[in-house]
Amino acid sequence: MTTQQLYNQIQQKKSFLCIGLDVDLDKIPQHLLQTEDPIFEFNKAIINATHDLCVSYKPNTAFYEAYGLKGWQSLEKTIRYINENYPDIFTIADAKRGDIGNTSSMYAKAFFEDLKFDSVTVAPYMGRDSVEPFLAFENKHTIMLALTSNQGAFDFQTIQANDKPLYQTVLETSKNWKNSKNLMYVVGATKAEYFKEIRSIVPDAFLLVPGVGAQGGNLVDVCKFGMNNKVGLLINSSRGIIYASNGTDFAESARKEALKLQSEMALILEQN
Amino acid sequence: MTTQQLYNQIQQKKSFLCIGLDVDLDKIPQHLLQTEDPIFEFNKAIINATHDLCVSYKPNTAFYEAYGLKGWQSLEKTIRYINENYPDIFTIADAKRGDIGNTSSMYAKAFFEDLKFDSVTVAPYMGRDSVEPFLAFENKHTIMLALTSNQGAFDFQTIQANDKPLYQTVLETSKNWKNSKNLMYVVGATKAEYFKEIRSIVPDAFLLVPGVGAQGGNLVDVCKFGMNNKVGLLINSSRGIIYASNGTDFAESARKEALKLQSEMALILEQN
């Protein structure tokens, strides 16, 4: 998928919502546990109930790996279900991978070719040759961690490195990498004031923004400082949507929560 | 496994060799491709041929994920085979994971509880709360990237951060984390001169050292600066051992290469 196609979808749906499919068997409705593949059944119901309100789904691989082979199978079924039924959706494997060159190539192959995700999240610590193997895939997108939404972000990401916060050095350095046009960045919503600085470094890149809702970020502030002329934002919500109810009405409740966010987004898009 | 048990094994085998099980179907002997699970058959043969010469095996998860469900199954069979047949071996899931707290907990559960690895590699960028969920497991070990052996290490790891190279800040900061006694670190062998500085920061921690051999590091230099009074080093070799031959003699050839390294190690241990 191209970023233009993603932008078209945003305009059409009046939404830049990404829904995180972080499925924990301890949190999903109990009646699903009797099905053969509870994780997939849960995802399918959530997707069917919300696909017109969001532009992206983001399964975090940790939640699937935690269930071993069965979990990996649920992930495969989920991505296939999205690609077959809602091919306009921008899919994100939230995997935060990164390794030496030939090894990163194996990860890129796994997520882009075999699983057919549109994008994958990566960690920057190992530098250029750990990320470029992902960037080599045409019309695939590599979403690199810049400034995350957790408390630990302040341990290293914001310390002064080369006379500026490390996350700014990461952003600037990555712009010089081969095929950097395929880069997007993770920027946590808990720090809306940082978006202004970030936009001065990467004016055109899409930013994947976790931390609206559960982690306390404010949508209006993030948009005020983070939006560019092609929107340039994907706002992620996971638990706030998918665990809105743990009864038999879970999908309907998830839709209601997604609708709230989408309505706010439609209003913001109208005003811009 | 405790670090004391690991040290005992090192003394007994006169080896601190770790063998990386990075299995690429394009590189293994062709006759194995006719078996039902070529990756597992390859690993089993390599393990049977080398287990008395090394103290650790390290499958890199990328090489298994690249083959989807079948790959994940091969990984499960491999770790189970090691644990059942050679329970004294220190096993490392080279996964380089790291995510927000509740998500890192899922990864920790996947690698420590379900797959029963002794250790897993993690990336530091997301800070304390991305690593502490791994550290919470007793007698399990979390091997954090400090200074890697690839060219990209110089993009961020060695830049001045808080008036010292970032990797040193990472080492120092991590010592204050809860259960930091369960930390080990990845330190690439291509920069033997750095080991002296690193040992002044983390004198007691085990260091997992890639980059001897294929990536050009020198074993004697690394030991000179990196060894502590309980050895404190695990030297990894992957391709140099497991792809020593791609004929039917591959396991025997792998043993020969492992024996070369183990003999060098025995000599070094004797002289210290």
C-alpha cells in the first residue's frame, strides 16, 4: 500500500484510527474460550464491527507468541482475514524487531512476504544496517520507535545525545538511510508538546501514535502539533476499544468506543 | 539455571562457546530438505555433534519466524530437544524483544515459561519498564544489547549521551533496575578495546560476545580485556560453525570448527 492510498482511505472514512489487536485470553469474553480459536474469533468479531471506522489494525506479536504455535496460527489467520475481506486496511505488525543485516532481512521476509503485512515496527538501537533491510521493500512501511509512550522513554530516548534529545538524533539520522521514504515513526501521545519539534524534523512522515486514552494522551493536542497536510497521523487505541465489554456484546461495545474516537477525528479533519 | 551453574559447566567443559543456530534453508545440506522438518533435523545433528564442546546454544528467532508456523514448530522442537537431552546447556532465545510493560510480560512468558529458554536477548531503547518484566523471572537471564558487532552500532550506541558513549549510559542505568542481577549484556567482539571500559562498569555480568570469526573479532584480545574471575564471557559463533560444510559431513565439520574454538578457549582458561 502507498501512503497516498492510506491518505485516501483516511479522507474517505474520516478517520485516522488504528485499532491494536492485543488479545489476552484472560481478558476476552469467556464464551469465546469454547471455540476452536478464541483469539481469531475475537479478532474477527472486532474487525467486522469496526472496519469502517478505522484505517488500520495493529496486532502486537507478543500477544500471539505468548500462546506458542496456536498463537502464531491465530496471527496468520487474522492477517489473512483482514487482507481478504478488507484489503484497503493498512496492517501493522507491532513487532519492534531489529537485528544485524542478514537477520533483519529474515524478519522483513517473515512480516512483509509471508504474512503480507503492510508495515512492521522496528527498534533503532542497532542502527542503519538493522533497519535498511526492511526499507528495501517497495510499498511496505517500516515504523521505527522514536519517542515511546511508556515511562521508560525517559531513560534513554530523551537524554542529550549529540547535543539534542536522543529521539531527535534518531529521527535526523534515519532520514539519510537508503529508502528512508518508507519510514514512519512511533511517537507517544503522552507528550503532545514534543510533536512540534518532531514535525520540524520529519514533516512528511506518518506518525503512529500510541497512548491516546488508556495511557492518558489528548487527541486534540496531538493533532494540533502533529498533523501535516496529509494528516500524517495514525492514532492507536487498543485496550480502550477491544476490551470495552467482556460480555457477549463485546464487538458492539468496541464499535461504540471506536465510533467515539472516529467522530472526534471527523470533527478535527473538518476543522483543518 | 544460575550463573554459578553456567560457570561450573564452563570449567567442566573448558569452553565458553555459544553456538548460534541461525538456520537458513538456502544454506543447509540439500539432502536434509527431503526430511519432514529440515530445520530441526539440521539442529539435532549439529547439537549431537557439538554439545560437549559448547556451553550454550542460541537460536535467533528471525530464522524461525521467516518460515511461519513450520518455523515456529522447529524452534519449539529444538529447544525441547536441548532441554531433554542436554539439560546443562544454557539456552538463549536471540529475540531482541522489548515493549511496554504488559507486552514485555507476554514476551517473557513466551520465552521463559512456554519455550523454557534460560535467557532471552532484549533491546534497551524503551527503557526500564520494557526490561524489568523479563528480569522478574528467577534463575532466568535477560541479555540486553549494549554494544553490537554490526556497522550500525556507530549510529547511536557510541554517540555521546550524558557525556559518555550511549552504550555506557545504558550499562550504568540498567544496574539500578529491579533484579538487575539477572542482566547479562551483548557486547560485540569487533571492538576488543572497549571491553576494558565495559568491565569497569559491569565487572560481574556475563557478556554475550558475537563477532568472533565471521565478523572479524579476535578471541585472545576479547578475553584479555573482557574476562572476569568467573570467566564472564560467552563467545558466540554461528555461521563459522554450522555452515562449515554443506555436504553430508556437515555435522562432523561443525564439530571440527567448534573444537578449534574450544581448544583455544581451553588454552586461555589454563593460562588465567
